Amino acid sequence: MTDQLQQARHWIDGEWAAPQEPGSPSTNPATGETIGSWTAGGRAEAEAAVQAAARAFETSGWRDDPMLRATALHHLADAYEARTGDLIDTLCLENGKLRGEAGYEVHFIPRALRFAAGLALQDFGRVSGTRPGQQSMSIRQPVGVAGIITPWNSPAYLSVRSLAPALAAGCAAVVKMPAQAAQTARVMAEILASVDDLPRGLVNIFIESGSEGASHLVGSPLVPVISYTGSTAVGRIILADAAASLKRVSAELGGKTPHLVFADADFDAALETVVASCTVFAGQFCMTGSRVLVQEEIADRFLDALAERLGRIRPGPAADPDSQIGPMIDKASVARVDELVEDALAAGAKALVRGGPATDPALTGGAFYRPTLLEVSDTSLPVVQQEVFGPVQVAQRFRTEDEAVELANATEYGLSACVWSRDADRPLRVARRLHAGLISVNSWANLAVEMEEGGWKASGLGRLGGVASLDDFTEYKQITQNYA
């Protein structure tokens, strides 16, 4: 419990920032209680971090030594594994995740780092004899300092998801952590500080509640690439600002994941997963299954069963092993989501389950929201088109495969989608027609760090995971030599 009450500080140029008195409070969203404090940062901290990272990139051997990078990434994975329990405890306390959800997030981190360690040793280019007496080489080199802007909903893994390939490519990094994840940032910085292979200043972490520091990363000429995970609205601002300097931006943005449940689906398996896709992380997940498209033949039965299951979901804190959905990040988010639901009902949506803020006296101190299920016929409603980022599902019926695909594609988002059918051919046929970067067949959110992940349309640019994860952090260079 002592660590939970510590002050989270910036980690810049291999040193902790001076403690701030008094620090800003970190709170537990399940209770509203203060669990620690954090040092507020902004432009000055971002600028110092960028200078440190640029110096480390230029003066250390990191960018030129793939074996050093691979070894350090393996050691960093070891260090994360050694602190698994601390990270899980911190995510439960600060982020509101249930223990299983926090464990799911944390388990990806060593896996991503070890995969990146392998990529560091698989650098490749091309050599060609372009004409007699002449040889041309195409090589890849690290671009420099990577600015990583992390969201609060899965802060530990989503930081590493960008950091791991950046380091594997040979880049230095500055990571901006949100204030809602300040204690997670503290644990992550402690882990970084414990790995001797990382040159001083190579990785820096600062914490802020606003956007001054993040804006400095986007505007700095010393930061040639931004890796951003977050909302589409903020992503558009970052892309517009980065355009002035033609800065490269990799962005995984919002989503509106549809489940396409065909009449021949495994009913029970689909039902169980559709429920989980609404409640995991309290719906605060870019791949939350927020749209449920059900074929007419089974729609009544499926939606009745879904409503019954969602209606008896038990909210509670991570400390209670019987909890089935944790809190949202804060009460302002609860109010925002409930207002969207009220607007949808006023616009004609039908409440199959009207959840809302938890009224149990034991939970009113926290940011709990009971799941809501709405049925609509108008795809243009904001609750269908906008990312709710809470435990709210919208159901629609379809008759044919073509109609299902049309409905699924009828939003600006294209991050993920799920196809439920026991037909041998339909899932692949439908998957090829869906406008989304990750398609799960008879499943949901099949994340794998070894495969490319990212969105279509307004759900983002670039890819993280897989071999392509290096692309945003490297630049090609052609070298031609006459040797005749």
C-alpha cells in the first residue's frame, strides 16, 4: 500500500523530476478516494524530454547496434515480468479494471517487447546491380525521436505497443502519459530505470492533464514521428498540426465495432462474447462491441437473451471478486454517456435494457454505469454513429448478407468487426467486404502483437504490431556506388 500513496513524477534524462508540493491527486474511480499524487507537467517537461531523447539518439550507440537493442528489449521484458503484480494492482486501483482485465492488459507487454527484440535483429534492405559497374543499396534507418501520446484506458500496454517497435527500430522516445494513469506511469518509469542497457535519456516519460506537452511533441522539429492512440477528434487535430511540418503520424483512433450475428451462428457462443464485448473495461475500449447486428430469423430470441444477460450484470470494484463490470474512469464520463443514451431515447431508440449510473449505496461513491441496450432502426442516430466509450450497445436487425455488410460499413469508423456464422464460406466472404482493419470470426478483438493492427477510414493511419510496426519509425535511404 505504500507505493500507492507515492507521488508519481516525470522520468526525464535518467532522473526523477523534483517532487511537487502539493501534488495533484490520483483517485480510485471505484470509490473516489485519493490513492496518491502526481507532478503536473506541460511544455517545459516535454521540451526537456525531447532534448534528452535527441541527445541520446545522437550520442549513444543505440541506433547503430541492433544486438544492443535486442538485448535491452529482452531485459526490459524481464523487468516488466518481475513487476507484473505491481502493474496489475495499480491498474485495478487507478484505472478501475477488474483483476482479470488488468492481467489481460499486462500480459501483452513482455510479449510485445520480445517480439520487438526479434525485429531489431531482422533489419533488411535491398541490393541491386542497377547497371554494369554500379551497385545500389536501399537501407532502413531510424528516424530519430518518437513522440508517443498514450490514452488512459489501457495505458501500460498501449504505451509499450508504440515504444517497443520504436526502440527496435533504433529510435529514442518521449512518452506522454495522461494524468488519469499517473501511478501507472510511475511504475513504468521505475521499470525503465531498472534496465541498465537503456542509454540515459533514451526513453523519457512525462505526465500531464492538458495538451501543452503533447502539442510540443507534435510541433517540435526534433520529433519526426508521432505515435498516437486515442479519439478520432483529437487525432484530427494532431494530423492537422503535424501537416505544417509534414511530420509523420501513426494514429489508432476510435471505433464502432459491429457484431454481425447470422441465423446460423453458434447462439450461445455469440451471446456470451457479445455480452463481454460490452462490459470489458466498462466499455472504455476502442474495440468495444457497441453495435449488434442480428439476422431477422433469430433477432427476437437473441435480443431477449442479450437483454436478460446485460440486465443482471453486477457492477463492483476490482477488490470484489464477484464484480462483473468495473467503474468508468470518472463521474464526468458517466454523465456524458448517460446524456448520449437520453438523447437516443428522445430520438426514437427503444430501451431493451435501460442501465445508467449505479444507485446501490455501496457504489455511489464511484463512477459505475450499468450496461444499456438500445434497439434502433435509424442508422443516422448519433448513438449509432459516434463512439460512446461506455457500456452501451445498439442493436439493429438485418435480413440479408448484403444488408448486414451495408449496415456494418455505415459509419466513419473502421477499426474492427466480428462475423458470427457456422457457414464454411460466409465469414471469409463477409470479412473481405467489411471496412475494418481487424476482423474476428466467431470471436471478438483477437489481438496479437505478432500481426499488424490498425484502422481503416476514421479509425486511424499506420499499423502497430507485426513486421509493419517498424515502418513508422524508419526511413529508407538509397546508396549508389560506382565500383568499375
